[in-house]
Amino acid sequence: MSEKQTKQSKGRGGVRPGAGRPKGSLDKGNALIRVMVADALNKAGGVDYLVRQADEKPAAFLALLGKVLPVQIEGGDGGPVAHSLTVTFK
């Protein structure tokens, strides 16, 4: 088993409540990249562009969905998710 272990100095530092970036927040570089991607999507046509990609390149579109959808979804009060599916054929 090879896990990284951080070296803790004695006397200084250590775990302090509220220290560091809040859990789940993005660093400045990632936040900037997300803004740039969102701007590019808006310039490419936004939702209409994504719909075209879903039709023209479904594998790439599904890969994108896999990246942006949450890994685990819970319904209200931690219960199961209520969902419905509408399928239309052309």
C-alpha cells in the first residue's frame, strides 16, 4: 500500500478550524477555466449547440454528461430520486 503521508512539523501549524480554502471551493485557476468554458459555450450557441452535439456526436455528449453530473444523487430528505423520462422519435 503506497499512500502519501504529509509531514507534520512539531510546534507550529497543524489543523486549525477555518484554515485554508473551504471544502469544495475551486482555486483561482479552476474557477477561471470554468468561466472561460461557460463563455465559449455561450458564444457557440449555448443549449442549442449542446442539443446539436447530442444529435451529431452522442458518444462525446454522453462523456460530457458523465463529467458534469454528480456521482451520487439524493432526493428530498435523503430519500430516493423521483424521475420521469420522455422519449421522442424522429
